[in-house]
Amino acid sequence: MIHIKKSVSLVLAFLLAFTVSGCNFNSEQSNTNTQTPGTAEQPSQQPAAKKVLRIYETDEVPTLDTAHAHDSASFAVLNNSMEGLYRRDPNSQPYLAMAEKHDVSPDSLVHTFTIRSNAKWSNGDPVTAHDFEYAWKRVYEEAGHYSFMFETAAILHAPQIQKGEKKPEELGVKALDERTLEVKLEYPNPLLNQLLSFPTFFPQKKEFVESQKDKFGLEYNTTLYNGPFMLTDWKHEQGWTFEKNPHYWETDKIKVDQIDVYVVKDVATALTLYESGQLDRVSLNSSFVDQYRDKEGFTTIKDPSIRFLRFNHTHPALANANIRRAINMAWDKEGLTNVILNDGATPLYGVVPGGFFFSPEGKDYRELNGEINKGTVEQAQELWKKGLQEVGVSEVKVALNLADTDQQKKVGEFLKNQLEKNLPGFTMELKSVPTSQRLELEKAITYDISISSWGPDYSDPMTYLDMWVTGGSANRMKYSNPKYDEMVKQAKTETDLSKRFQIMLELEKMLLVEDVAIAPLYQEGLAILQRPTVKDYVVLPTAPKYNYQWVDIVSP
């Protein structure tokens, strides 16, 4: 509890800020569904107290403009305040949302969507097919970070627009009338429905966007909503408030009335707020897991996000596959996850994590491909000796870039100690840098080794595999294999799902067994402390992860 006590003064200031801001913890809001006390003679006159969920984010929301959003905080808000043609259920399966009907041509290249007659914006205006056409093309006009999603979805002309060979207005989407949207594809895509639930594919109302000019998406009242909730307050760097959207087509199924979200930077402060009854859910780091493991409401959740070592393939020594393979094998992955992290993370022996991605026959991808490059320290040392001889050196000095968080610093120290102990002649310097700086260094490929992370954008192994194509925006290490590039294209156009899955299994083996392009570290876990009164808080395996559509607050 030492860390918590040190945070008391900070917490008091934090609470005071919300009290005066309007996005506050106050006695009129309750996190239970207990009725307001009243007389026995007039129980029907006493309304039920508001059901209010209190949660937090560690970062401010940069924008609610779907053309520019590219971070988890923005996606979390957009996923709960807006909606696309499809939405994902608690099992992460897509179902029709803004569209009530989806027709497909015999060749699977033309998809026609009928927009719901009761689909409305939060101002009461109807959501139309024109809103989708406008929003999708605007992503390219605004040079949006996630414009690549249209190519992933195989939308007609997306690759050519991405390269500047065609104009945004030539994208394969067209409103045939107010309620009919036609979408044309480059090739049949079995992932289309799932991808259409992603925020980049959400609609925007042209008249409203243009009326707000450069303020669109930057304030709660300069944004229009068509999802289960709408923002009714947003104090930058402090927090925001969701309220049930009365115009949402399924508003009667939304169980909570309000969600207060606060920006809390550190776990110690969040725990103080939780223990004082001001938060309903906290994500723990390794410093607090053992302390709360036996508490009511503690649980760990397996996460499909991964951490891995990204190698600069132009580095004189790291360009050698045996040196990379030795680095991958020469440390204790179980020790890292079980002792250093201690939050539900698990060792990773592949690029695709386990427990989330299954073949058409129902087999787990990770189980089918097994544990790749798992070996002993002795095997690593043999590979290391061979690699040094091939390169013609007796020692290797590298710098490791990592995020400037307590957890990642611990991971870096662990790796440094293990590798320097087990690989004679190996020296590693640790460089902790802000995430934004690390990403810039990776993009410029001005690093030796970098601890990188990846969370899936959609529920399919390809979200981990097509990162490594030559020149890809996520490659960031000068890795190139023409055969790999060709197999990615083959997998994306293969309509036989079993054959497609087999190609994806082979892609991982090529990446990690033949080329040893990266070194997997671990599959992330989430250690959660949540009040028993909170039910059906859904964490989806792919971005956006959080959907408050089903959450409920019940009596203790």
C-alpha cells in the first residue's frame, strides 16, 4: 500500500478538478440500480437511480474524427458513440447494425447495403447511404492514418488511390439513393463484414462536418453520434461523459444510463480511487498483482496483443539469421511472464497469439503451428558462435529501444541481464524513449533492436502476417522476402477458407523459422480488479476492444 498512500494528495487534487469541471463524482450519481429511498405508501413515485459506470483511460482522446483517429483511446470512444454497417457481438462476431440488409452479387464483388429506416444521428436526422460514401472518401481526402484499411477490405481502387494513381472519388463506394449503398471490391474478401465494424468505416454527415470546420471531432458538441451512447461532456486531459443515445435504433437494450470516464495516468492513483468507491474497474500492473490477487473482483484476461523484438536488418551483425535466432532463444520467456510481468501474460513462440484465431475446422492457429524457435541456452550459444563466425566478429554491441514505462524498463533490464549472461561477447545498451519517439525511430530505421507491440485490427491471423510485406508501413526494419509478399497476396485472394488458413500457417513459418525476421517476446495479459456489481463488461479481442453496449450495474 506504500504506493497508494503516496498518491493521496494527488487524488484529492484530481477529485477536486472533476468536482468543479462538471465531469464529476457526485452524490447524485449511483453505481447501483437501487431505488431512491421513499415512503412505503408511494413507491411508484420514486424513480430508480441512474446506473452509472465509472472507468478510466490513461490517455486523452486526440480526436473523434473517424478520418484521423488512429489510437486506442479515440477508437474506444468512437466504438461506443458511433456505428458502421456492421457491429461486433460479445463473441466478436459481426452482425448487421446501421444496415438492415446486405446483398451480395454471385461473384462476391458487389455488395449492396440497405440502411435501416430508423437509423438516426444524435440530432434526430436520418443516417443515409450518402453519409457512408462521404465519410469513406474523406479518409483519403484527409490523408487519414488508417486509409490502408480500405485496401485491407479490398475496396475497389483502394490500392491505386493509396499510391496516388487514382483520386478518392474513384473509391468503390456509391450511394444509389438515401438508403442504398453499393460497395465494389477488388476481389472477394471473407473478412469484409468484420472490417466494416471498424471506426474508419463509420459514417459522417457532410453538412455537419463542414459546419464545424476545423473544430469537427475535437469537442463533444462538435461531433455527431449514431451509436449506443453520445458524449455530453468532455474536459480535455480530465475526462468525458457518455449518456445513452435516445435516437439509437436499439436504445431500449442499453442498460446503463451514463458512463463517466476519467484520465488517470498511473495505477496507484486508479487504485486509490477504486478503494474509495470512485472507480468501478482498474487494470493492474505487476507491482500490484500479488497484493490484490485474492481480492474479490480480481481476474486475469488473456489478450491477443503481442510484444516482440524488431531487428534492424541492415545492422552488420543483426542481418545474420543465426545471430537473430540466438538472441531469440537465449533468455527465459517463462521467467519474464511469470515473475517480471506477473499479470496474465504468456510466453509467445510465434507471431500469431493463441486462443483467438481458429481454422475453419475449429483448430487454434497457435496449436496448429506449434512453438516456433523454442530452444535451450546451449542451442542458442551454438547458434551465436556460428553467427559470429559468419559475420567475422567476436562481439556484438547493440542498443535496445523501449517504451519509457516502468513495466517496459523492467522487461528491458531482464533481457539485458539474460542475453549478456548467456551470449559471450554480447552487450546491450537500454534506451527508454516515449512511444511517439520510438515509433519515429522505427519508421526511420535508425535503431538496432526495438521492443515493439501489435494489437490486432481485425479478428484474423492476417492482421499479424501482412505487416511484414516489403515496404509495408508496419514493416519498419528493411525485411524483405518476395516469396513472402507473393504468399500474402495469395492468401488475401484465396476464397477456399481452409486453403487460405494453410497459407497463413506457412507464412508464419517462413517469417520465423526460415527468416527469423523478428523475435517474439510474449502475449499480453490483463490483470483486472472489478466491482462485483459490474456485469457484462465486454473486452473484445481486436480493436476497438471495449464495447459498453451490454454492460450493466446490478445490486450488490
